[in-house]
Amino acid sequence: MKMYSVFILLVVLIVLTGCKSESKTFDAVWVESSTSSLETIDSAIERLSDAKIDFIIDDSGNILIDENDLNKTVINCF
């Protein structure tokens, strides 16, 4: 009975750990297309890619990064 209880506890912990995974939310604008040149945008994309920082380009052409990656982005892109 004790092994069964330990097994159940272990399964519950594994499931809860898996459910805790964070999804990326790209909510910080890194480069705004309306105020930046194409050269600046291309340079930002290259630097973010080289630093292996996830980003997306929205419908307006803005480069968005995850707010959790903001410090890493500043360190690697300046």
C-alpha cells in the first residue's frame, strides 16, 4: 500500500510540473516599424537571431519579444 501511495504522489507531481510550463507571450515591442528604418529592423532581427532570442514580427512590422527576455535582449543587442 505504501508503494502505491508513493507512486500516485510521484505521478501527481509529474503532472503538476508539466502543467506549469510557461507559454511565451510576445508583449514587449523591441523595434517599432513606424519609427525605424528598414536597416534598423534588419539589424535587430539579425542580432536577436544571433543571440537566440525568440521574437515575432506582428502584422504592422513591429518586432515583439517576450517581456521575460527583455534583460537578455538589452545585454545582447547593444
